[in-house]
Amino acid sequence: MNFFRGVMGGQAPGPQPSGAETIQKLCDRVASSTLLDDRRDAVRALKSLSKKYRMEVGTQAMYHLINILQTDRSDSEIVGYALDTLYNLICNDEEEEQDESEDAVTPKPKQKTVPLPDENAQKQADDLSAQFTEKFIEDPEHVTLLLTLLEEFDFHVRWPGVKLLTALLKNQGPQVQGVILVSPMGVSRLMDLLADSREIIRNDGLLLLQQLTKSNAAIQKIVAFENAFERLLDIITDEGSSDGGIVVEDCLLLLLNLLKNNSSNQNFFKEGSYIQRMKPWFEVGDDNAGWSAQKVTNLHLMLQLVRVLVSPVNSPGATASCQKAMFTCGLLQQLCTILMATGVPADILTETINTVSEVIRGSQDNQDYFASVNAPSNPPRPAIVVLLMSMVNERQPFVLRCAVLYCFQCFLYKNQKGQGEIVATLLPSTIDANSISAGQLLCGGLFSADSLSNWCAAVALAHALQENLSQKEQLLRVQLATSLGKPPVSLLQQCTNILSQGSKVQTRVGLLMLLCTWISNCPIAVTHFLHNQENVPFLTAQISENLGEDERLVQGLCALLLGICIYYNDNSLENYTKEKLKQLIEKRIGKENFVEKLGFITKHELYSRAGQKPQPVFPSPEQMLFDHEFTKLVKDLEGMITKAVHKSSEEEKKEEEVKKTLEQHDNIVTQYKELIREQDAEIQKLKEQVASVSTQNEQLQTMITQQLSQIQQHKDQYNILKLKLGKDNQSQSNSQGDISQVNGVQTEELTQLRDEVEELRKQNTLLQTQLGDKDSLINTLRSEATLSTESPDAPSDNTELLKELEALRSQVQAQSTEISQLQTERQELLRRAEATTASDTVQSSDGSDDSAKVTELENRLAAQTSETERLKGELKSLSESRANLELELASATSSVAILQTENSKLQTDVQESKKEQDDLLMLLADQDQKIHNLRQRLKELGETVEDEDDLDARDQTDDDEEEDDDDEED
């Protein structure tokens, strides 16, 4: 213990060992000691020496420390000391020493790093960090072991493990990323850090994930699909969004890593409806004074996150879908509110303008909304006008003016409606003297004394003409009043006048870019430009002179402008035809010299920088020379102008003749194509008509088949009804025979029989009435059957049906007769029953001499009672069967009427179908005649056309071959 006391505390007497010797002894103790307490004390001592003797501890103790992580994982304290020591060796930042007390639960928060005053010392520290990092990760199992330790919940293990892995990623990011990527559940273990309830671990976990996701699309996708977006947005909301602290900044930086240049994650972010959750971030109040530095940083990162989703470098489809989502959820409206708010810091306002620019770029709906936004002024002014006022104001910051120019360019990008509205503000018929318009501001900036305003206004006006021929022609109508008492001049003429006056290079470059954009692909504008006799001599003089380096770009742009005048010349001016302009170049400049001067544009150092991205970003106003869209125009025109200058007049004439011949040939081919398309359309239409008629025919055939089956079903029903009627008549006759055998009944039964007889009388009367109705219906059917018999197309089934109805009527009348007979027999039965009752009374008054007769009478009375009950049941069933028979008869009658109606409809449909088929045959005949005429015309034009006889012969040959094949198969 004296040894450790000498290391950790007081001085022992005698000579003191050097630092290297002490570290060597500690390493031996770590390697050889069998007691855990001794190893723990040795590792703690190494931790205390790891900053002062970083080189010695790193070279001698690293493998011992890694071995401790592998063998002593059960003791969290020694593992924590080992991780802290490794972190001190690998991290190259000077940090405040952490509290090493064993009783400490919450360590001190990380403080700001203090840079080393000596650059050499800093470089040496960096080299040591890189050296120890490579030594640690030379075995990938070490990184895997560290990932395993992060699963420990113990604070003294997890927190230093997070810091160590972060330091490894900072020093050797790609190698460590590769190990983590192939490690099972490696990324998932790190994502669990965001769910840790201890904020310091969660916050350092954010820093770890920032380093992990740098420049690695595979890890970015895995982190995103581990629900990172949901967790990060929840943390941002819990921390107070833009008003939050450094944690919000870390979350936003991690989101930027996940989304930037990663189309898969961008699409996942949009599909997950996370764009809608960004809207509350930009809700600012009316009082915007006193923004903290952290809030400015947070809001700046939030705006950058929006820009990442709608960046012009993304695929057009992904950008358009994100733009639509931002407009739908109200995010664009919220950004415009910040844009027009007061008290917003300048850098936030600039970034907001850039963000709005990319949200509306190329999106018609978003551009239309932005055009409708008004600034909260009195009177209200459009937001575009207010922004242009800042752009042409030389007192505004340079970055703000660049942002406004970018916003205006994005507003006009692929927006012909917006281009027309801007140009319309310059036309005489729409100028309002009481208000300031966008056109007036652009003209004011174009001719102001500030060269940067000249350049910005010229580029902005060029974007109003980009790929819009009609607006180029409309702009030729613009007239400017230069001074009192002088006639107005055109805008085109005024631009050339300023060029000839020899203004600043930036102004002339802007005006030349405007003129090149204006007259390109617009022969009318070229004619207007050449109509001024001073323009061509000025351009040739500028190109032919030998000027300094600063004027080379102007010479190249003049050569480009003159080349456009040649290429898009319609030869309407005799003095400046294509041939004469080329002769002028050859005499005054020289073709080779002209091409060389034209190449000055693309060779300029700022040309390639401007062509990289649409946003105008320049380190200083003096370097603001090229526009992104103009670089595209130069790239398209340079080769064409070079070829046009070198071509001779004979070659041009030949090309024109070839073009005319090709145009004529194309016209002829187009006519034939249109004719063939029309014929194909007619044939297709006729085929559709044939198919429709065939379908209708099939439907009619199906309907006829169904009707025939229904008629057959009705016939079967009639046969069943006849059988039922026969059985009912037989049962009625049997019941009447049974009744006639009754000799005596009781008085109560007789009363009931009388009531039933009365009911039967009523039913008989009702049946007679119904029979009368049926008679009239049958007579009606007979008359209809007679009419249908006279018709040649009438079916014979109706006659048979009427015959069956007549037979049914006869059966019903017979049944009615039988019922009358039954009633008569019932009357006789009642009469006999009354007589029997009287005789029985006389016999009972004479005395009870003959008891046998009384017994016999009682037996007969019981038999008669049972017979009466049976008779009542049969009478009830007979009544029900009669009612069912009447219903079926009525149904059959209505079915006959329906069948007759449908039969007449079917006959009408068949006649119409025949008529349509005749019309179709006539149309097909006309079509064949047209095809025959077309073949004749093609033959007259020299085209090879097969005759119908050849086609028929070929079809016949094909049919014969198919029949032969079928015979062979048989």
C-alpha cells in the first residue's frame, strides 16, 4: 500500500521513480494481481496519470485496459475506470478533470474545450489520438466489446463507454462505422441511448449518433428505420422547440445528417407525416425582440432542415411531393409570416428568404400563393415588391440582396404566369403612377449608379424571359423616358446605349447576359437589335481589340451576343443577313480569333462555380458575375455558334434545302400517318359497333331462351293445377258419401252444422262472383288469342294456354255444381237429423223398457260425433285448397299478360337488331371502298401494296395449311 500511497498521495522518503517506471509497475500490477481490489486501484492510478503521461500510458497500458474490459466485466467500477482511461488516451480535447470520488453519482457536465496555445502541441496531440485509435480498432472485436458494454445500465459503465465510442468515431469514423454496421444489433444498441432516462447519457448519445451517421447512407437508413425521426421530434418538442437549448441543436444536427443527400430517408420522413410536425417550430410571436443566440442557432438549423427536403439537387419528384406537403400543412404560410414579420434577426431573415425560395421553386401552387402574399404595410404591398426594394437598395447587406435575387429567380422558375405578370408591369397599358411595381423597381435598379444593383436587376429581368418567347416579344414594346423633351427609347436600345458608354465591368456583364437571354431563340428580337446601326460595329470593335484580363469576359460575352445574332437571324434585314455578318467577322475579327474570344466565357474561373448550383453564393460583390441559368445557355449555344460561323454559304444553302426536303417529306409522312390514324379509328369504331351489336344479339337470344323456359314452367304449373283439382273433386265426393250415412246427431252439432251451411252459402256466393270475373278475363284472353292467331308471327303456345284455361274453367264450374249438390245433401241431412231427434224423444217417453236400444243409440251418437268432427276438418281443408286454386289462377292469368307484352317487345328488338345489322353492313361496304381507294392512291404514289386478291389467296393458303394440319393430327 506504500506504493499506491506514493502514487496517489504523500511523498515517500528516498528517490522517486519516474513516470514511465510508475506506469510500468502499475501495468504489471494490473496484469499479475489476483485480487480485484488491487487491480481496481492500479487502474484508477493509471486513469489519474493518463493525461499527464498520455504517451506512456497509451503505449504500455492499452492492452491491459482492454483485457480488463474482457475479464472483469462483472465489476462495474473497474470497467468504468478502464473506459475513462481509454477515453483520456484517445480523446484529443483538453477537458476539465472529472470528479473521481467513488461516492459521486452525477458527474460534472462537460465544459467548453480550451484550445492548446501551441500549434505543434495540438498537432502532436492529434497524432497521438489517431495513433491510439488505430491501435484500439486494429482488432474489430474491441469495438464489438465496447458495444456490448453499452448494454450495461450502470451509469459508471455506460457514460464513459458512450464518450469513448464517440471519440473513436471522430478519429477514425469510416473504419468504426464499418465495424458497427456488421455487428449484430450494433446500431439498435446505440439507438437505445435516446430512451435513457438520464439526460446526460441521452445527450451524449445524440453526439455519438451524429458522428455515427456522418457520410454513411447505410447507417443513416438503419437509424431512420429504428424510429429515429419520431424520437428526435419528441425530444425537440419536450425541450421547447426553437426556444430549447443545446439539446435541440444536437437533435437538429442529427436530423440533417439523416436527411441530407439521402432520398430514401427523405421519402420516409415525408410519408411518415413528419413535415406536418415541423410547422409549430416556426410560430413566432409579435414581439420578436431579444432573440437569444441559441434560439437563432436552433431556428437557423430548422430552416436548413426544410431546405434539405426541397433542395434543387434532390430528384424532381421527391422535391415536388415535399413542396406540396409543406403547402398543404401550412408550413409555407408560416415561413411567409416570418418573412414579413418585424424584429427578426438579419441572418434568420436571410435564411428564411432562401428557404421560401426553394419551397416555391418549380411548384405552381406555391408560386401562386407567394404572389398573393402582402406585406403588413399601409397600403399593403406585394411581398415580391418589398423584397425587390431590398435587392436594389445598396444599403442592405450583400447576403440579403443575394437571397432576394434567389427568391425572385425561384418564383419565376418554370412559372410562365409569373413571368407574364412581371413583364406586364413594364408595359405602357398597365403602369400605375400611384404605386410601385416590380417592373419599375427592376428598371430603376438596371439604370442606377450601383453596379451590383445593375447586375441583380439585369439577371432578375433575364429570368422573367427565360424560355418564354411571348414575353421576349412583349418586352420589345417597353418604352423608357430618359429625359424631358426627348422622345422615349425602347428598353433594348437603352441597354445597348449603357453598354456603349463604358460603365463598370459588373454592369456590362449583367446587361450582356440580359441581351443574350433576350434575343436567343427570338428572331424578332434579333431583328430589333440589328436594326440599330450602331450595335454591330460596337460589338465587332469590342471583340477585335486587345484588352486586359478584366475585359476578357466582356469580349467573350460580346462574341456570344454577335453569334446569337447570326444563329437566330431570319435574314429580314439586307445589311445584316447571316452571310454578311459572317463576312464581317472574317474581315474585321477573324474566325479563329472570334472562337477564341467566345471561349473566354467558359474559361473564366467564376463560370464553373456559378454552374454548380442555382443559389447565387459569392464571397464578395466583386465576384458576382455569372448566373446559373446563363451558364446553361452558354453551354447550349457555344457549339452551335462555332459551327454556324465556320459554315460557308453553300453549306448553309445545302442544309436549308435538306431541311426543306425533310420538312416536306415529314409533312407527307405526317399526312399519311394522320390518314392511317383516322382509318384505324374508324375501323376500331366499326369493330366496337359490331361487337356491341353482337353483344345485343346474344342478350336478345338469351332473353328469348329465358322466356321460352318461363313459358314451359307455366305449362308445368298448369298441369300440376289440373291434377290438384282432380284430387280435390274426388275428396269432396268421398266426404259427401260419408255424410249421407249419418242417421242422427246431437242438438249442438246440428246447430254448428247449420252455421257451417250458412257459411258455405256465403262462400258459394263469393265464388260465383269470382267465377264471373274469371269468365270476363277468359273472354278477354280469348279475344287476344284470336288477334294473335290472325298475326303471322303469333306463337301457338298462347292458343294452347287458352285451351288449358278453358278446361280449368270447366273444372271450376263442375266443382261449383258439386258444391251445390253438397249443400242440398246437407239440407236433407239436417231434415233427417231433426226427424231422428223427434222419434228418439217419443221412444224415451214410452219408458226405459228396452235398455239395449238406448245403448245402441248412444253408440251411434258417439260414432256420428266423431264423423262430424272429421267432416269439419275436410270442409276446412277444402276451403283452403279452393282459395289457393284461385290465387294460382290469378297468377297464371297475369303471367300470360306479361308474356304477351314481352313477346311484342322481343319482336320489336329483333326488327331493330336486323335494321342495325343492315346499317352496319352498309358501313362496312363503305369502309372497304375507302380502303380500296387508299390502296389505289398508295399505288399511284409508288408504294408497294398487296391487293385484296393476294390477301385472300394468302388467307386461303393459310386456311388450307391449317386444315391439312388438322387432318394430319386426326
